[in-house]
Amino acid sequence: MADSKRIAKDTYLFRDGDSPDFMYIVKSGQLAITKTKGSAEIVLAEIKAGAMVGEMAIFDKKPRSANVKALKDSEVIALPYETLNQQLDVLPVWVKAIMRTMNENLREANKRIKLLENSNPDEDRFPPHVLNKLLSILNFVGFKYGAKEGEVLVIPQNRLRNTTIQIFQEATNKMQAVTTALEQMGLFKVEDLGEGKQKIQNLNPTLLFDFVDWYNEWLFKPDKDKVSYSNEEIKTLTGVINYARKIEPNPKGARKVNINDLQNDSMKELGFLLKVEDLTPLIEKNLLSEKIMEESGVFINLILDDVEKTAVYWKMIWDFKKHLR
């Protein structure tokens, strides 16, 4: 069923990153499609009475790719996607295929245009200091304004959006990308509540808070004191940790790992081949002990508490790089 909706001047029909539920026909007034860039808002197009907006997500339900705000008091007719899809179902398959293809092509064209309009395509949109700033905003809003539900911290969506734009002058599409990455990493859960509303849940608030503190400290260390780990090194370290957890620690808390057994059992225990030589970079960086030669084999010692955080935090760094490309 179509409903009429009034939008006051300078208020938003929806914002970049919102979940889509409706397509709209402008009944009266005038709307603008805008994008936020830093502290500025750029008008991309104007929509007058009789035109429609929000139609692109009818097939793929992807988040809104821009803001739509009223340039004057306006009225729109809201058409639910659910109802529209029921009407589309009666169309011939080939007609729906053409419409879907045109929609996908338009989205792809918009992506390419955005790349051309933006700065150097080789530029990192999420350099470390920007990523940590966005994560710090999530922590700040969550701990100051969020609500605890057991171990989960629910972050208020509107407060997060306003804080991101107005106080820290960061783009909401970047924050949306970060929350999506955290969801893909299993650290957040984002539920669509309809009408552009979301329930943003931080599943491990302590981890994210500790990570930001650790990452900030690491970023501002002198270069000579910084120790970095490659994705492959962290994969190796994670494998060693998973294997070492099965070994009882000695009175000093160290776990003694037979590295030949580790290599021989790695495919079965870890799902990948972990070679003895893979440990060398971790030993050289003093994360694992030097090799210990004994009659019963070659061993390394490690204390789990000393290496687990390194593995977790560096895995997060590499996961962010993967999901924020």
C-alpha cells in the first residue's frame, strides 16, 4: 500500500548507508541527492515533482548510496519494495532480466564515475590513523550513549551518525564501511529494522576498546621500535597458538611445543601445512623462543598470554585491510 509522507525543508528522506525499504515518487516540493565529503555536503542532482527516487535498491536491497534531503517542504508517495516486487512477479522473466541488468549496469557505472571523480585511485581511503579514528568514534558513542544487553553493547544509530559528521567531520559512508567490516569479522551484528533504521550491536566491546588503545600506541611508536607482522606470519602464529593450547604449561607458564610434531600434525590439526622454517621470522622478532635441541626433538617455548593479543590484533589489522578495500 502506498503512503504519503511529508518532509520538512532541510530534513532527510534517507541518508547514505541507510537500509532501503521504499521507492518514492515526489508528489510536491523539491528534493536533492547529496553526498557528504568531509564537513561539506555536495549536491549531485535535484528531483522535482513527478520524478522518483530510491528505485535502484528494489532488486538488490543494497544500502542507500547517497543522501536525499528536502530543498523545500515536500511530499512523497512511499511505495514499499515488498508490494512492488509482488507486481514485478507477474512480468515476463525476460522483462525482469532486462530491468535487473540495467539496474546492475547503472550501479557499476556509478562506482566507476565515483572512482574517477575521487582523488588518486591508489590513495588509501582508510589509512591507519583514519581507521583508528573511526573505531574510536564507535567506542566513544557506544560507551557514552550505548545500552548494554548482556555482554553486547547496542550503539544508537542516530547518535553515531551525528557524532561522526558533526563532531569528528568524517563521512558516514566510511563509518558504514567500518561497521560492515566489523560485521564480516564477526565482531558486530547489524540488524535492519526497516525505514532506514538499524540496530548496531558491538558483540565484543572490550576487545574493540583494547584494540584501539593498542593500535594508537603502536602507531605513535618510533619507527625503530615498531614490529610488524605479515598476514602469513600471523596465520603461522595462530596455528602455533591453537596447537600450544593443548599442551599443559610448566610452572613458569611456558608451553613447550615440539615443532616437528607441529609440522607433521598441522594439516590434521590446523587445516594447512605449517613448516618448521615458517617459525623463523617469529623467532627473529622475539615472539617465540629460540629453538631448543633435545634428544626427543626440537622445541620452542611460548607463553600464550604474551602472544595471543599480538595474534588477535594483527589478524584484525589484516582483516580490516581485506574488508575495506
